[in-house]
Amino acid sequence: MKWCCPVFQGWFEQAGKRGLGVFVSTQGNSEPAFILQYRALDPGVPVPRTDSPLSSVSDVNIHFCPWCGSDLRKWYRGGLRELDRSELKVCLQ
């Protein structure tokens, strides 16, 4: 895989863990979605009891690399399968 920048590669490798991550989802879309995700908790950790609303996982669709500005669909058009981690995407029901 030829990465657009080392920072994007690093956050792709962190996807699914607590903190930031980036990945591609092809689930339910006609076009692949590049997702910047923030996880407040490590996977499997119970959500703490709180009186305030808490978002444990937040997804934001992005089109350009937040670190180097590359157009993600153009840059990764040949490697989408390698980046697909659709299982990490937040599914709204």
C-alpha cells in the first residue's frame, strides 16, 4: 500500500482502538466512505454510568486527508479492499 502520508497510515493502524482512527467502509454504500472515527472507550469496555449524554463512538465521513490534504478517493482508488474495515462503522438503527 502506498500511503498518502505517514500520519494517515498511523491512524489507519489505530482504527478500532480507543482514540482516533481512519478507515474505509463499503457497507451499504454505492461509493466507498472514508471515515474518521473517535472512540471514547477501548472495545469491550462497558460504558460508564453518567448523568450526561455520552457518545462512545463518533464517525465523520471525510473526502480529503486531514493531515496532507490528498483527495482520498483518487489516492486510494486501487487499494480500497485493503482499507475496508466496514465492521468498525457505527450503524444507525
